[in-house]
Amino acid sequence: MAGDIMPKSFATLKAEVLSELQDVNSDVWNLTPNTTEIETKLEQAFREISDYQHNIILYRFEIESRTGTATSTLANSLVDSAGQFLSTDVGKVIYNTTDHTWATVSAYVSTTTLTLTGDIMVSGEEYEIYNEGCQSNKEIYIGDVTDYIGINHGIIDNAYVAPEYPLGTRRNVEINGDVLRLLMDTDPEDSADADANVDVFVWFKTKHRVSQLTDLAGQIDLGAGYAAGSTTIHIDSLQATGTFAEDTLFTIANCRGTYRATADATIATNECDVNIFPALEDAIVDNAVVTIIGSTLDMRLERLVIELTAAKARISKAGTYVSEEFGGTLWRGYFDLGQNQLALVYRELEKGRKMAVKATYSRL
């Protein structure tokens, strides 16, 4: 819309850092062998800024609470003629409630048969299914969120924002490694039921990022599109070459949620395969528009990133100016200038910190 100010691109931020350093032609920085010196320091600044003021992302997870009874005995397998197994069950936990033994699903065979890592089930024994790495139907696996900032896996749990299950009901939680446990006294609904309320909504503090891609648009390409639950997609109509970098954020037309690339992908002839998190919320059709989020910084953080990068660059370069002609005078000037600028940036960042106020929510 008219009047909107677009976020600054990576190239613009780099140019403004060099301008701040009075080195617009890179006569001092980005020289051989450190040809990406300023780019590296910019990426470091994004991470450091994030420690003070985070990028917040909402992800949806699902409770796993199916139960059943083995109807046949098959070595290292779980067989249940009820036909409730899914291809996405690989990695989930099976708990034999009859004799209290555990195993993990190693392969999906069919809707009635799963292969297990242990020989724990025989006909007539009862079982429960839990999420990967979990020991309860009140737990979800959060290990796929790898770009978080801070303690407790970056999960926001305070008086203003907290995990919700079901949507609209805030919950206190416990974090144990890559597992989140909802602190509630009632059991969740049976996830085998088609209308079960299984969604858990969790807000994460994550790193800020600015994409180095120069073209922020693409399209889905597989002929027939992709089914919901897919974790790898092929994107075309990108720029000719480059890197679709790990942690790049993007959205897909008519598909809920924001997606993150979980590994670098090399763009060749305008296309590449991208591994994503979370899995697709909805089915997507061929040629659906992909929109890359160029930057998560607001105008204030952009300014602080530029100043922080320039300050760190000055300090790092100061040592090169120790010489017989100038002694330590020129070095001290560069170092002090960088340190003073750094102090101002940190003071400004501290002003932006928000105090987290804990709250206690119902366990019912």
C-alpha cells in the first residue's frame, strides 16, 4: 500500500554498514582472503540482536493419544486389525500397558501393522501410542524447532502468551530436552477420532534473519502438487542460481502457516528441492506461489544491526593499524570508536527488552 516502507534487503544492509565505515567501495573491508567479512559480521549481528529482541513464530503440533489392543502376534511388530496406523507413525513410541514395555516404530507396513524396534507385543496385549521421544499423551516433540533463542527451547510461557491446548486455553508447561509436557490433569481427546481436538499451539522465540536471495518469489513444481504432511517440496521460478539457505522463512499461497528451510539447498536453473518444517498444513497445487520472507527486522532493529556490525568491524580491524609509524595510536582510535558505538547499541537493545511475567493457568 502507499506509504509502506519495505524491509531493507541484505544487500542494502551491507551497503549501509560499509557507508557507516566510510568504505563504500570496500577498499578496507571484504578484501582477500576475507572476501565476505562484512556478510559474516552481519549474520553474527542478526543472531546477537535476537538475544535481546526475538522473532516470534507460532507452530502447531498434535497430541498423540491413540490406544488399542494387538490382534495378532508378529515378531518385532504391532498388529491391530482396527486399522488405525499411519505412515507418519515412524519414530513414535509404543507403550505396552499390559506388561509395561516400550519400543519405537521403525517402519510403517500398513494401516494394521507397524514394525517396532523391540519384540514387545503379542496378541491380546494393550498399547498406547505417544509422540516421538515422549512418555505420555500430554507430551509433544519439539526437537524439530532448531532456530530458537533462549532457555526452555525458546518457548514463550508468560502472562501474555503461553502454549494453548485446545486453542484459546493457555497451559503451563514443562520442558525436558526436546519434549514439552502440558501441565493438565485431564486426559486429551483420543487422537484416533476424526473430530478429536488434538492441536497444540506453541509460540517460540527464534532468530531474526534476512535472506541473501535477490528474488523473493517462486512457485511450487511437481505437476500434481503435494499432499498435506509433505516435508520436501520442489520450488521453481526462483533466481537463476544461489543458495536457498537453512532457516529461510517462506509462505505458500492457500496453505496455512510459515515454513522454514531445514537445510541449505543449491538453486540451479531457477529451481531446487527444499526440506521444510513444519510439514505442510494443507495440500498444495502445482504453481502455487511461494513468497520468501526477506527480513524479520523492523526499522529500529535494522538501524541497530547496521551500527552493531560496524562497531564489531571497527574493533576487529583495529589491530591491523599497529605499526612502527603510528605505534598504537591509530589502533586505539579505531578500537575506542568501535567500543563506544558498541556500548550505545547495547544500551538501546536493553531498552527494548520486555520483562516476562509468569502466570499460573488451569490444569483442567
